[in-house]
Amino acid sequence: MILEIKKYPDPILRKKCQPIKEVNEEIRKLAEEMLKVMYAHQGMGLAASQVGELKRLIVIDIGEGPEVYFDPQIIKKQGEIVFEEGCLSLPEVFLEIKRAAQVKVAALNKKGEKIVVKAQGLRAITLQHEIDHLNGILILDRKNPFIRLRDLIFIFFQNLFRKKQLLT
Ligand code: ZN
């Protein structure tokens, strides 16, 4: 299985992911492959929709080892933090995003057991970014309409340039 990262404006990035009914060998394998792709691109997190799988699965590594969450759900948010975020689906775009500084996330682990994780700082930011992906939300959507328009225009021209490069 070779996974490819879906890039904006691929419509799959806008779709909502479906709950995982059962944590089985197949979905664990997908998580392993996602971690490989994430590391290959020096990412800190990856959601299944970013590799074209509409399943509620995210993987992260904020420098403390791999973490896999099935059906993650934010059950509590507290405080505020602003951080410049990038996204593997939006290459070369970095946006300052305001998020909750602390979150409590309920999920299933690799054994299918219910877990609750309390996260802050980078882990909290990454979890919120990846859970947004499961709901079809990108960092662009977290900005006000004016900034969003500016970034969309930037991405449009960037894509034009990229196509030109490919043609020549
Ligand atoms: Zn992302």
C-alpha cells in the first residue's frame, strides 16, 4: 500500500469521515502506513482523509513518539493559543491559527479500548488540526474571510506555476 497525500483543492479534503466500527487489523495497518507517509514528509500529524480514506483515524508525532487515535472526539476545550500551522495538504502555506490551549480527547486505542487524553501545547494544537480534517475543515477555514481570500488567491497562483513547471 503506497499512500499519496491529497492536496488542496482535492474535494475529498472537504468530506466528513465516517466512524470506525471496529478497530481491526485492516485499520491498524492503515494507521501504520499513514505514520510512514507522515514521517516521510516531516509532518507532525496526518488524518485519514488526507490519504483519501474517509475514516475517523488520525496519527500524530510531536517528537515524543507515534500516537494513533481512532474515532477521536474533543470533549473539553480550555484556554486559547495562537500558533503558526502548516498542513501537508496545503504545501508552503503557513497560517496563524487560534485554538484551545488545552483539550480533552476521547478516542479508541489500537486495541479498540476507550481512552481519554488530556493534551496541551503542541499536542493539543495537532489534535485539533487533525480532528478538523476528519470534519472536512482546513486551516483556511479557521481564518477570517479576507485572509482566506488572500490565501486562496496565493494558492491559485502557486498551482498555476506548478502546472507550468510540470508542462515544461
Ligand atoms: Zn492538515
